[in-house]
Amino acid sequence: MPAFQTVRGMRDLIGEEAQIFITVISKARETSSLYGYKEVITPHVEPLELLSAKSGEEIRQRMFIFKDLGDRQVALRPEFTASIARLATTALKNEPKPLRIFSVGTVYRYDEPQRGRYREFWQSNYELMGSAKPEADAEIVLITNSLMQSLGLQGYAFKIGHIGVIRGILSQDGVDEKTQNAVLQRMDKKEYDAALKLVESEKCRAMLEGLLEIKGKDWQDTVKQIQSYVASYEKAKVATENLAEVLKLIAESANIPMTVEPAFARGLEYYTGMIFEIYIPQLDLALGGGGRYDKLIEAFGGGPTPAVGCAHGVDRVAIALQTQKTARSSQKEKKVAVLPITENMKSEALKIAQQLRAAGLTVEFEVMGRKMAKALEDADKRKVDFAVIVGERELKDGAVVLKDLANRQQSTVPIDKLAEKIKS
């Protein structure tokens, strides 16, 4: 038989790597609860029409598409927002607004595999539906900030823009929506020369080139620069005013490091307003991002429903944590092995193991029937902290032998004090 490997772009997560993922997902879930988001679980497979409607050409080309046995065109989800928008038009249609929805799981894109970019990857996703107010946009940025803080990430910074600034310039200069989408796709990939070549108007090209030069960490100063620059473009001016409101709320709510970039674009076609991404200095990869999408739910058959959301790449956040060595995983919790000396001690030893688990300790029970020396050697290899040795003599006195495997010390401990002793 051949030795089977994972499919290209897919990964097994083992040991510490799996534990870091669990930590990130756990913190994402805790953060969702703190902000009042309710978790939903949606299918990995959705109708192709749903997933391709507003995702953008880049993602459409990279979807895993196939026909099911009923000859229907379906695809593996490349992101969560389309599925949540579908829910908003069906099962959650009559729920009071705003809807605050959290989801986490795997998504799929046929990208070229490299560090931080896989064909199956994990996302935590937050959607706030029903509000067009700038405070909703601010909340989505604040959620991301809270998650990064809870994970202990250092030196991260936000890049914030507004898709309405670029679209306002393009539409006023007569660029059709299809070309606008193509321009934004290339700007998202930082292919600025290719983006500008798609624009026929020399004036419009010059405007976009000038917009690329505006960026800054002082949001008030940068907003003034943008307002002055787009003064003759009504839609771009309105977008800039909206961006200023969002940035003011963020700045007054939390000390969030951010750079404002009006020429910043994201690849998904459905964005209509504020957009953002988050980075750390050690990685040239966005750890997450999102933005406002006010027309998507309506496009899927719902009524007019403004919405804003974000997604965080669990894989990339895990890499960031490993890079900064700040990951806190359950691997660091104390582990205990419970070892009966003889066969007739098994029942009592199992009972003690259960008591320790009830006290919140991680416990491995000796199930291989090994001699004590071998069982202790194995516990050492597994990086177990303590061995609880259950023997007949100690048990008569309501006690066991507790062996500290790191320090090679042991003592006799009363069973009713055992959990407390291990934790201390």
C-alpha cells in the first residue's frame, strides 16, 4: 500500500500547532460572547450561484466547484459572508435587528500554497446586520482589536480605508461597474500599473495615482488631506465624511494603532463602505480584515439591509503567535499520569483519576498494563508533570505517592489533598 499524503494545500494539525488553533478559536468565541454575537454553524457546501454572486473574479476563479449527484452546481465555501447573508434572508429573516452573528470553521480557495496561504484554512467570522450607522463599523474594528489583545499579540496595526472613495472617483469619471471591479481587484493585489491601464480617462488615472500617495497614522490630518483632494467628487467626498465619523468613534473608544489609506482596496466585490485589514511587523500577511457591505443581502432576495463584518485567518494568527512566541495553549497546563502498582489497584486508581479530572486537571490513566518503571518512563516521554502512584500500603491510609517528574521528587499525599497539592 502507498503511504498516503494530505492533498496539496491541506494540512494536519498536530500537537502544539493544534493547541494554538484551539486557543485562537477559543478566544474568538469568547470575544463573540463579550460583544453579544450568537454563533451559527453553516454548511461547507453551498450553491455555486450563492457563493459566486458578489465574491469577485479572483475568488470565483479559485473556488472548489463540482456537480453533486443531482447534477447541481455546488462549491466549497471560500468565505462565510455569503452563507450568513443567505441565513439573513431565510431562517433569520424575522429576527429583530441588528443581527450579531459569529461563525468559525474551514473555508476553501485554490490558491498557490505557501506560508500563511493554504487551500483549506480556518476563519473566525463576525457579521453585524441591520445598522448603517458608523458605530456598527467601529464595533467590527473594536472586536478585532479585542481579539488581538486577548491573544497577547504585540505591535499589530490596522490599515483602514473606504471603498467609496475610489468608487466615487471612478464612477464620476464614467468608469462602469465591471471595470471598477477589475481595477479594485488589481489594486488589492498592489498591481497598481495594471489597475491604472484599465482606466481610459487621463484625469481619472491621475486622481488614482495621487490617491496612492495619501496615507498617514494621524487620522484627522489624513482625512483632511483626502477631503481636500476629492473636493470636486461628490460621492468620494461623502465617503470620506463617513470614514471620518467611523475613525472618530474608534479613536475615542480605544487606543488602536491605525494607518488611514484611501487607495487601499480589498478583493471582494460586495464592499460598499469602510474597509480594514490588520498586520504585525513580522509578517507581510493580513491577519484579518473586513468592511461594510450594504447591498449583499438585498441582492440575495432580502429587503434593504445594511451590514458590516470581518473575518480573521486563524492559520495566520497562529503563525503570528508562533513568530512572537506569545501563544498560550493548554499544553502548559499541568498533566498528571495515574499509575496503579498492581492489577487489583485499578479500580481505586480509576476512581482517583476521575476525582482529579473533576477538579479540572488533565489526567492520563495507565491503560497498557506496563510495569511501574516502564509506565514512569513513558510518562516522562509524554512530558507529564506528575505521576500519581496508587499502591496498597498508602491506600490503607487514604493516601498515594505523588512523584514530581521534572524535579525527581516524591512524597506521600492524602487523596483529599491531592488535587490541591498538584495545582500548587
